[in-house]
Amino acid sequence: MRFVGGRARTAVRAVAVALLLVPATGTAAVSLGSAAGGPAVRLSTSEAGAGGSVTVTGSGWRPGTLLTLLVCGRAVPSRGVIGGTNSCANADGRAVTTDTKGDFEKRLPVTEPPAPCPCVVHVAAVTGGQAAADAVLTVAGHPVEPLPKESGAGRLAVLTDTRLDGSGGVLTWFGAPPARHLVFTVGNLGTASVKDPVFQLGTAHGVFAPQWEDQQWRGTVAPGGKARISLPVELAAGAHGDYTVSLRYGGKVLAEQPWGVGRPWGVTLFWILLAVVVPAAVFRIGMAVVDRVRPRRPARRTRRHRGLRLPGSTLRLPGPRRSRTAPSAPVPPGSAPEATEPAGAGNHAPRNATTPTLPWFTPDDGPGGTAEGRLSAPQGNSPTTKGNT
């Protein structure tokens, strides 16, 4: 009996040691970065349903670094997020800043990513150097699909320097999205062909981490061969300043290309013209409205201005037209006609000369006029001082 009891105690001790060595269900899932000594993340649970939450803790990051936490589908820690940020639940992500030791802790809501599982919690640096780490997360109830197979033993490497081809048009000067083509030459260093490789292009402004987008190149690179590849790159509308275009393939950054984008001065010119033209147009419209609304004043009568009078000219007032010469009176027979010309005038004075009248008298009441409006002249029956000759 004592022997049996000793064996029982030994078995109980073995079971207790085994329980201590076996991790309990629901323990944290650790990223591969911890094994390599780089940045690492840990989850409070490896499985959660949509609507729940999971606590994410990290270590080994650069102190004071801004990080983003996203639930991404179609990803594994060994290969990263294959579909890029388009495979992540960007609207439900969180941001956190590491402390002075490079550690952090943040609670992240669990949501279904747009791509099927396998899923991870993707943690990437926004400021500072490029750094990322993934931790496996199973989203309960989310569809699961296997990852696409790798392209075999083919390995691509950039053989020449990258460059950006193209130029901005007139619309870019007015705020249109700047666009270029990243041109480079790759070579296949592996033993298998690489068909239709999918590259990732990232654009970063200043100290911010790049935003990656997938770009697929149609073609096949044979083992030991090379190919010239051109991929389109486009920034946001109104972007300006110093940018960096990064090329990544197979989770490795192959090349980086700086890109200096000029300021869209056309937008500034447009606002300046708008600030000048609009007030001027409003002023003209206001003046037109005031001109229509204000009452009209009676028109003033224009006064006649007397002009210069030439010597010997006579100003005549409108009136009935009369004969230029007065009718001569009958001369009695045997008497000589009296001269109507003034003495000493000779033959130089006109025979039908009229007496000038002042402009403020009418021909009827002017000095020297008769009741009929004729000029005075000697009459035949008037007494004269001369006798008959």
C-alpha cells in the first residue's frame, strides 16, 4: 500500500508540472517581432467576436513614436498585410504614443475587416522610422479564406536607380493631384519565374510613415532575367512639399525616391483675384440699384449764351418778313427827288442800307420806326427848307 501511495504522489506531481508548462487557453498572442528583438505587440486574447475589444500592449518601439492599431484581414505575421491598408478596418482603428521606454498599452475594438481572415492586429509607426509588427487575431464569425500562394523561389531585386517620369500640367498649378510614374529595372535572382508581381507603393510626407497601395505589374520575369517596370504614383489634390516614394515587394523595401512638389500658386492667384473682382462687382451692382431707385430730378432749362457779334452785323428778332427797302413816296412833277443817301457818302454806301436796330427792340417800336414798322424816310408832302429849283 505504501508503494502504491508513493507512485500516486509521483503521478500527481507530474501532472502539476505539466499543467504549469502548458499555457492556459486564451493567453496572449505574441508577434514575430519579439523573437527578432525588434518592436513587438501582444494581445490580451487571440480570439474575439465583432463588437468586443482586445487590449494591445507593445514593447521595443522608439520612445515617443505615434502608432496606429488596425484589425486587418488577409494577413499573417510572416508575410504582413498582403492587401495593404485596403484590407484593414481603417474607420475603427486607434492611435497611441509610446512612452519614454518605448512601451504602450491600448484597448482596441474588434471589428470585421473588409478582407477575409486570417486576420492580425497590425501596428505601424506613423512618425519616425518605418516599423511595424503584427499579432494573430481570430475574429469569430468572420469568413476565412486561405492566403494566395507565394510565387515560388523567385526573388526580385532592383538593379538600377529609380526615377520619377512625367510632369505636372496646368491643372496641377491650380491644385490638381500631382501624378508621376516610378520607373525602375528589376532582376529575378531566384530559380523560378515571377508572374504578374504585386508591388506596394508608399508615399510619405515629412516625418510621417508611408501610406501603402498595391500596384500590380502585368508580365513575367524569368529566372536570371530582368524587366523595366513603370508604376503610376499619385498624390492627393493640393499636395505640395517634400515627399518620399517607397517601393516594397515581399515585405521588403526595395527603393526610395524623393519627390519635391511645388506649391499650387494658381490657387493663391485665384483667391487674390476673387478678393478683388467680387467687391468691385458688388460695388457696381449697388450703384446700378441706387441709380434705379433714387427719384428723378426735373431737367434744367439751358440758357442761351450770347455769342460774339461781328462789326456791322445786326441781330434780328423773329417776326413777319418785310421788304428790305421802304416804298418810295410819289414825287410831285417838276420837283427834283431828294437824295436818300447821307451827305458825303458818295457812291461807296449801299443804296438799300437799313438802319441797324438794337437787339432788345422790335422793328415796330425801334427808334426811328413808324407805326407800320417801316423806317422813317422823307415824305413828298412834308415841308422842306429847300425850294423848287
